[in-house]
Amino acid sequence: MKIVVCIKQVPDTTEIKLDPVTGTLIRDGVPSIMNPDDKGGLEFALQLKDQYGAHVTVITMGPPQAEAILREAYAMGVDRAILLSDRKFGGADTLATSNTIAAALRSLEFDLLITGRQAIDGDTAQVGPQIAEHLDLPQVTYVESLTFDGNKTFTVKKSMEDGYQMVQVDTPCVFTALASGVKPRYMSVRGIVEAYNHPIETWTYNDITVDDQKIGLNGSPTRVFKSFTKGVKAAGQIYEVDPAEAVDIIIGKLKEKFII
Amino acid sequence: MDKAQYKNVYVFVEQREGVIQNVGLELLGKARELADALNEKVYAMLLGHDLTTQAQECIAYGADTVLRVDAPELATYVTEPYAQAIYQIIRDNKPSIVLIGATTIGRDLGPRLSARVETGLTADCTGLEISEERDLLMTRPAFGGNLMATIICKEHRPQMSTVRPGVMRMGQRDENRKGTIEDVKINFDKSKFRVRVLETVKQTKNLVDITEAHVLISGGRGVGNAEGFDMLRAMANTIGAEVSASRAMVDAGVLGHERQVGQTGKTVRPDLYFAMGISGAIQHLAGMEESEYIIAINKDKFAPIFNVADLGIVGDVRKIVPLLTEKLKR
Amino acid sequence: MDFSLSKQEQLFLQMIREFAEKEVKPLAAEVDESERFPMETVQKMAKLGIMGIPFPVELGGAGGSNILYTMAVEELSRVCATTGVIVSAHTSLCCAPIMEHGTPEQKAKYLPKLASGEWIGAFGLTEPNAGTDASAQQTIAVKEGDHYVLNGSKIFITNAGYAHVYIIMAMTDKSKGTKGISAFIVEKDFPGFSVGKKEKKLGIRGSATCELIMENCIVPAENLLGQEGKGFGIAMKTLDGGRIGIASQALGIAQGAMDETVKYVKERKQFGKAIGQFQNTQFQLADLQTKIEAARLLVRQAAYKKDLKVPYSADAAMAKLFAAETAMEVTTKAVQFHGGYGYTREYPVERMMRDAKITEIYEGTSEVQRMVIAANLLK
């Protein structure tokens, strides 16, 4: 079995803070990490490798620095790593990103494609299903666990708000994985020692076949119109009143700030 | 692309086992506003099998027309049959705007459709409005909620977005509203039905992670004992919140350690945090001060919790909470 | 000259930090409180190759450097000094002497199991009457045909009871003093070998520290490590390496206490402002972090020289001396910064202070380090 896992390097958004004075994002010094859901997906692939001897390829689209997560993937145990990197790919929204990655995937053979459910910098959860559509493959999203029959059929537990679904699908297919469904392995010390001995294949625009009107900024139907932060927190108000009045104040604030 | 050919606001009204999901009704309310601003119509796309009165509900909540697709293939949600049905509607009707709830179903369906239609999709919107140029402005959080971005899809139609459940206001139900119901027939390509649903299991997820709760009601010494926490739970149930506690209460065995907020517990940043009878020892503050909005109730007006609270009430939790719960129920 | 970490070292740091944070830290207080050997952590470390970092892949190791090994002990000790010393004693005091002095047969027999972490290792030199003066060994080994018979006892042995393999020093010829000491590879199941009472300690309370008793203990002749009479040299060389491990442990404890303190002084408000805003706090923290950074450079220099296979005995002694005294100073002040809270077990700094003390004592007290450094100067 051949598995391809799409991974993405993202800023660790839990480390992003707002400047208390200006209310702007402080991005300096925020570490870059492998997106958690993608790492969950990679763990699913590596478990299939442990059990069935699958060959695992990771692919990422990003700037040259994204090599770091490919090395990390090698240290976790993958067999091949591809970096899709070209200025022409930049400025892409989800649709253009999925067009680019799908184009690259067309020149790879695989039985199973895994992506993370969503990336923590955008939280869109779109690229996986969009790739599946471009490649005309069935998709199962929100994958919490899976079993393989050793032949071509996966039985998958798909998480939902109010429970879960058990579904079956044959290869080739696309899964989007949940980080909460699996505990990714740590890089092994030996894997780390050897991680920099493996090749990283860099693919540019010239290495894939794709309409340049469908990628990058040109291929992106959506644009950011404006962005803003929620601003600096003002000092709180304190009331010393009887209980009934206190309740009215609280309800009033909740109505103002939230929908109740 | 001739944008002028694309008209009207379409809503995918999600139902599960025949029950329309709240987000579907919320979207109809929002779609009504948008359509009124554009002077266009609201279309509800209602998919399922053995549908009964759901179409009337859609009209009562703001739809002008309900496009009803009743087919055995649509009994349970599976990506491909649903995508085929909605794709056909979009292709034949050319909507200007398509809204989908950002549920696990909507977030599975939306991107699949957007790639099939080859248009943009903005995920998890919290705000939608019409610009002066009659484009849809879609606002959504990014970077883990640290940044808000307004997205526009200028040259492609339809403009698609998924919208978070609970953020849009549901319109007033009006049984007397008039609307039309059209039954739509879909020619399914069953060769593409490759995912088989074995079973759908309903489950109340009892393994709650307080770090993922949007609203937390946290109790401290001022709440006192297990009975006090029953009072907090009653309040939590009325607003869909989770209950957490300070270390003192966890040590006293009133709540499990997985619900402890603070230095030796968990760090939380919900949208709304109620600090009930919590004085706000430094260890507790460390675990919650990044919450979006903090409401504190405490007898001691000098309690440090008031330094981080957005709204502070000096008073007795045991008197205020039952009153508050009563009011919230209404 | 390059002081920056290589990409490989950065990747290793990312892994070991995450492992320490997620797998080791949550157990640290409980392991200390209940004086429990964290076997589950050892098993997890074994799986990742942390129990055999600087040994060749062919012998079950991870094929890494001593730099990576020091980083591992530092990062583990930053959250749990008990875990740090388990790795240090196992790696430096048991695997390393077999690697450096063992025959091909001994290496093939013991290293794959030890370096893979399937077996834990330990080292026995100290006796009731032979501490800093290690030459006063009273354990006797007498050769009888194809085996030696060992009699005597060892005390304060780290990993005792959990280790499968012990490097034991014993006198094969009392008349020759230190030149009569030999080293043996002793397995826990050899007849006549037993583990005695477990010490109750001030710190590193999850680490098992016990007495070893050899009563007519039969050790096959092929388990003599190195030559007869060369044991003292092997022990001293082993301790040179061990000191890099303990220096890393001390460094980790110091950094861990500093992390906690920085977090605390930012949050703790007195007289209307965070105590970190007082200049007295700032100056003290600046001095302490400077010492920690200096200790780190000494530790890495010693490890680097060991990797280069050039003499590092004095470097290791300086690293251990300075890191241990820094750890004691930083942890003591960390408790002070935390005030009353620091004295309670709600915060980890009191544990770190108790843990720090041992680094000034074991594998050569600070006084012994000064002796080594001075001897090197005056030779």
C-alpha cells in the first residue's frame, strides 16, 4: 500500500499574543510547527506502515523553511518527502492551494491520501475535501480512527457533534484526520540523527502540470478585504448592588455581548 | 463570468433524522437580512427522505421558496449524494449567495461543492453583510481567534460561506408567512457513491475538556459544597455551559481534577468565564485570565478576581445564581 | 568556532522538550511524593532510543552524540531530576564503560539490551568506608577456575533493584592498592548477588538508591571488564563521563527552577505591581541566568570534547562543579522568590531545591571536582 500525507507548517497559534497596547498580533518569535491535525494524519499512516508495511510519502506546500516539518516527518518514520515550493504558488486561498496540491498528487501513485482536518492558522477544513473533489476520490472527513482489512477496504470512525458514524470505503480514497483521534509518536532519537541524511525533493511550478490561472493569487476566488484584531481590553466595571439588580446587570451585559 | 446572471440567497437547511438543525434556521434569519438588502429572495435547500412539515418551518423562519429534494439516497447525510443534489441546484438556478452551517456536515459538504463549482468558500463566518457594491462581506476569525479577517469573493459566483452555529440570530417564527415549496428531482450518478454508512451512533460526549468549552461556570470556596455546585450545574444547563472549579473545590473532592482551572489544573480561555465565589488567587488567575469575557461574583470587594473581571458583582453567589438561572431560563 | 545548535540538534531539542513536558513533567510531583521509580517513563524512553543515545546503531544505540545525550539529561531534569539521573547513571556509568572497555563479546552480549533500554544499568563503586577515597575498596574478588567469587557490599547505588546489569569494582589484589582493583559486569541474577535496603533521601526521591550485597557471588571470568588491576582507572574514566551527565542534570534543575521563577514573578503582584518589575528581582534573575548559561557552555564543551575523543576530565569536573553549585544557588533563590508558596508542594521549586543538593555530592563531591581540576592544573 502507498500512502501520501499532506502536511503544513503553521505558526503555533497558542503562542500568538496580542500587543496589550496596540492590539496587534505579535508574530515575532512564534515557533513554527507541524499542524496538529496533519500530525494526527501522519500517525495514522505510520501505524498502517507498522502493520502492513505501507510506503509513506509526505508532501507540503510552502516556503523553503517548510523543510523543517519534512525532516520531522522523516524522524517520525516516513519514506519520502516532497516540498512544493514556488513563488507562483503564493497568495493562494484554499481553492488555489487545493488545485496546486492536486496537480502534484496526480504524478504520485497512492492508495490512500490523508490530510489533517484543518490547519490551526486558518481553521478552514477545506483543502482536504477540495483535493478529493479535484482528484475525483471519495472523502471521509473528521476521521477519529480507522481499520484496514489488509486488502482494499477501510472501516472508519467519523466524528460528529452528537456522536459518530462508522463508514466503509475502498481505496483509493481521501481521509481528513483529527488530532484528537490519535496520539502522534515522538520522533525517535535514531530518526532524528538520520533525518538530515534523507533527500527532500523540491517541486516547483515546472515540475507539475497545472493551469497557472488556477493557482496562487490569480487562481484564488477569495481575497482578504480587511483584517483587524478585537482590540485592547478595557478596565472592568464593578457593581455593589442587591441580588435582583445584579442579575439585571449581568443579563444586560450578556445581551449586549452575547446572544442569549 | 457574468455576475448579473446570479441571483438570490440560498441556504442549505441541514436536518438530521428529520429535525432541522438550529443553524439552518439561524441562516434563514441571516439570509432574510441579506436578501432584503439586495432586494432578492431567500431559497431554502431542504434535502432528506420522508420529509414532512420541515418545508413549512423553513418558510416560517424566512424562506420565500423551499427547494425540497426528497429521495432515499438522502436519508442519511453522505458527501456525494448531497453534493450532487446541491450542485445540480446551483448549476440550474445560479444563486448569488450560498450559506451552509459550519457543522461537521456543512464543513464536509461545503469545500467539496466549492471545488466542484469552482468558486470561493469562506469558512466558519461569524459576520455577513452586503457591501455597497452588492458583494458579500464575510468575516471570520483566524489565527486561533486572535485575528478577524473580512473575506470577499468578487469575481466568482456563487459566493459561498459556512457559518458557525450559534452566532447568527434566528428570526421570529411566523406561521403565517407565505412561501412556495418546489420539489426538485435529482438525477444521481450512483457510480460515484463510494462511501457506505454502516451505522450512525448518537452519543452524549461526556468526556468534557473544559479547555474547549465556550462558556465556563467556575466555582470556588464561595460556592461552598456539592449542593452549591448543583446550583452552578443548573445554571450551566440553561445556557449550555460547562462547570469548572478552583483548586480548593477540587481538593475538597467536589469536582474531578480534569475540571480544575489554574496553575496545577488547566489553562482555559473560553468566550465567557463566570468566576463564582472565587477570590482569584494568583494560581487561579494564571489559568483563566485570558478568557474573552470574565464575570466575577464575590462577597469580598477587595478580592483579586475583580482585577481581571470585565464585570464584577460584589455579592453572595448563593443568592444571585438561582435568580440568574431563573431569568436565563426565560 | 560555532556555538549554535545544528539543525539536527534543534530537532532533537524539539522532541526531547515535548517528551519531557508531556510525559515526564506530569509525573514529577507524584514520583517525588511517593518515592516511586517511574518505570513507565523508562519504557517510553527506551522506545524512542533515549536510553542509548551515544552508542552505535549496530549495538542497539541511537547513533547520536554526547551533545545530544547532555541535552536529553538537561531537558528531562528541567522537569524531573529523578528521570534525569536514571538516564545519566544508566548511560554514563553502565553502558559507557562496557562500550569503552568491553571485549567485542561483552559488547555484543550487553549493549544491545542496555542501549535499547530493555535492560537498565547501574554502577557500584562506593562502599560504607570508601566514598571520596574510592581506593579504600573492601569488596574482594577471588578467582576460582573459570569464575570469580565476590564478597562485600556497595552503598548508594543509583538504579539498584531496577537494573539488570551492574558494573562492580572489587579488589583482586589487596596488596597493590588502587592497582589491585578490577571491574566486573555483574547481572542481577548471578548467584550470591542481592539488593539491600533502599535509602530514604532528601531529593531525587523517585530514583532507587540501594545497597548491593555480594555473598559468595559467582561472576564468570569472561565478565571481567578490562584487565585485572585496571578497575580503578576504568572507574575514574567512567566517572569523568558520568560527571557530564550529572552536570547536565544540575543544569536542567537550575533552568527548570528559573522557568518557574520567571513565570511566577510575572504573575505575582505585591505592592501593586508584578514582583518581576522590581529591580532587585530583575538583577538577581539576570545574575542567575548568566550563571546557568555559563554552566551550559561548560557542559557542552565537555560533551563536545568527549565526542572528539580528546581529554575532557578537567572539563567535565569544571562543568559539574559549576553546574551543581549554580543549581543549588538558583533553586534556593527560586524558593525565596516564591516566598511562602515556594515552600509548599503546590509549586515545584521546593522539590527542585531538594533535588539540586545531590548534584554537589554524587559522582564526586564538589570538593573532589576541585581536586581533579587542581590536579590537572598542577600536573
